[in-house]
Amino acid sequence: MNSPHAPHAAIALLAHRIPFVSPNPIPSPPSQESLNPTLPFVTVTYAQSLDGFIALPDRRPLTISCSESFAMTHVMRTMHDAILVGVGTVLGDDPRLTSREDILGVEGVAAVKRARGEPDGAGLHHPRPVVVDSTLTKFPYQTSRLMGHPRGKPIVLTTTRYSQERRTTLESLGVEVVVCADSRDGADGDTAQVDLSDGFCKLHAHFGIRTIMVEGGARIIGSLLRRRKSSTDKSEQLVAPQLVVVTVAPTFVGNGVKVIELTGESKVVGGSEGLVQLADVEYRQFGRDMVVVAGVKMS
Ligand SMILES: NC(=O)C1=CN([C@@H]2O[C@H](COP(=O)(O)OP(=O)(O)OC[C@H]3O[C@@H](n4cnc5c(N)ncnc54)[C@H](OP(=O)(O)O)[C@@H]3O)[C@@H](O)[C@H]2O)C=CC1
Ligand SMILES: Nc1nc(O)c(N)c(N[C@@H]2O[C@H](COP(=O)(O)O)[C@@H](O)[C@H]2O)n1
């Protein structure tokens, strides 16, 4: 598959699996009266080597995707209202989290705008950046490229453990701070971390965000691929992403960071118990990479 065709192939693969791609009204926050805990549509995505690594040892970033699968990732960015990463990824990668015309190419940009029902002259859609930081003390606001994001300053999801001093600083710079419920389900065991399902509900309720692309890193993705019950929804429904998109590159890395690193008893038991199960799986080749697209069984 040639690079100029990759955006078209990605649109064909993904547009029918992600809601609200077309038509695309500017989302407005729901009214205060309807602040029920509505979960947005959540896509989890990452790229891994054939032996399952997403980064190098010491969490150093690694380029895994080829140009065609990178184009697929950037098409996905244009199809979501928000893009979310953990603070570990911000510290390690200093990502931009924009949709890039140089990666999509002229034809790809035009195809994306058509898929979104936008006129040719419209600017390319960028998802709003969202960072997860339990205390607000790690987000490197003085250096992060996210502070210059074209969709505006990032939203930071935090817990009740947040630093008030840092909140004041961040808000004075235009960063939106959202205090979420505390969770002890995360990878870090006993320390309270952000209850991601509560965070997703609040992104919907306060900012009208209907679709979220979770791009990393390892701990955030690991938290989302574990089976959890909602703390905000009395129905005890399973909280899971609705779509999982994984790029698998034909390379071996040998050592580094994996998305799911079981600890404690789970490590001994192993197997897929306790992790989400996939459904409606599709496979496509993008350049030299294979892309797996799957829904999640909700029972
Ligand atoms: N190949 C790929 O596709 C990608 C690779 N990466 C790689 O992943 C690595 C970064 O991953 P990682 O270090 O795990 O960092 P993450 O980006 O996953 O951020 C993890 C941090 O987020 C905070 N956090 C708050 N609430 C939660 C929660 N509920 N669950 C999990 N974390 C939570 C925690 O810090 P605190 O409690 O202090 O707030 C935690 O340490 C980098 O090496 C990067 O290159 C990243 C993205 C994509
Ligand atoms: N799809 C994909 N393939 C890779 O090989 C990667 N290393 C990543 N990394 C993710 O992309 C972020 C960087 O984004 P910008 O180019 O700066 O916008 C990085 O932080 C990871 O989330 N993704």
C-alpha cells in the first residue's frame, strides 16, 4: 500500500466504527440539568513491536509505526473530539498531539475533510488535548508543547490529592483543571489515581466531548484494558473502551515497556482473566505494519 492511499484506507476502516465523524456539529456542553454520568465513546490506541514493546527501557520513546500506519493514527486524531495521555507520556515524549497535514498529505487532508463533512477551506480538525496527573505536580507546563496546542490549552484530569498552589498556577495560564473521583484500581496499587471513567463522564458533561482517543502511555492503557466496574454508575456496568486499535510493527525490540504489566497475584495467575475481551476484530495492513481494530465485549 502506498503512503498517499493510507488515509483513504484508514477512513474506510475507521469512520463507521467511531461515532460523530460525519456530520460534525461543534459539540456544545450539555445543560447543567442533564449532568448525568454519560460516558463518551473511548478508543484506546498504541503501536507495539512484534515482541510486545511500546517503548525502550527507562521509558525512552521508540518510533514503531511506519509512515502508512502513522497516517492511520493521524486520521484517527481527526475523528475524535479529544486526545488523552498520561503524565508519564508528557514527561517522556513531550508530544504535540495534533493532526498533521505533512503526515496525511494533501489528498489525505482533503479526504479527511470530506469524511467529516467539512468544506475544503476549513482547517484540519485537531482533538483537544487531555492529560491525566493525580497531583498536578508532574505536568511540565513550563516546557510542554501541549501549552501551544492549536485547540487551546490542555485539560488536566486530577484527583482530590491535587496541589492547590499548582492548580492556581495552571488555571492562571488557561489550563482547565478537572477534579475527578479517586481510584485505587490503577497500576500503582494503593496510591489514589484518577478514576478514568469519572474523568470521561466529566469531559462529556463539562466540555461536550463525545469521543476520546487514548494514546498512551503504558499505565493509562493498562488501566483501561483491565476489567473494572464503574464507581459513578449504579448499574455496575463494565467500564471499558469501546474500540481498541493496535499497530503491530514487524520489528523486535528485546526489552522495554509493555502495555500490560501484571503485578502481585495477577502476575502469577496470568492468562487473560481480569482483562477486557475483544469482539468484531478486523485486521488491515498499512505499509509494513498490521493494524488490529476491535470492539470490546461488555459482559
Ligand atoms: N508506542 C506507543 O504507541 C506509545 C508509547 N508510549 C510510551 O509509554 C511510556 C509512558 O508510559 P507511562 O510511563 O506508563 O506513562 P502514562 O502516560 O501511562 O502515565 C502514567 C501516569 O499517569 C498517572 N495516572 C493517574 N491516574 C492514572 C490511572 N488511573 N491509571 C494509570 N495512570 C494514572 C500516574 O501518575 P500520577 O499518579 O503521579 O499522576 C501514572 O504514573 C513512554 O515510554 C512512551 O514513549 C506512550 C504512548 C504511546
Ligand atoms: N502510533 C504511534 N506509533 C509510534 O511509533 C509511536 N512512538 C507513537 N507514539 C505516540 O505518539 C505521541 C507523539 O505524538 P506527536 O507526534 O508528538 O504528536 C507519543 O507521545 C505517543 O503517544 N504512536
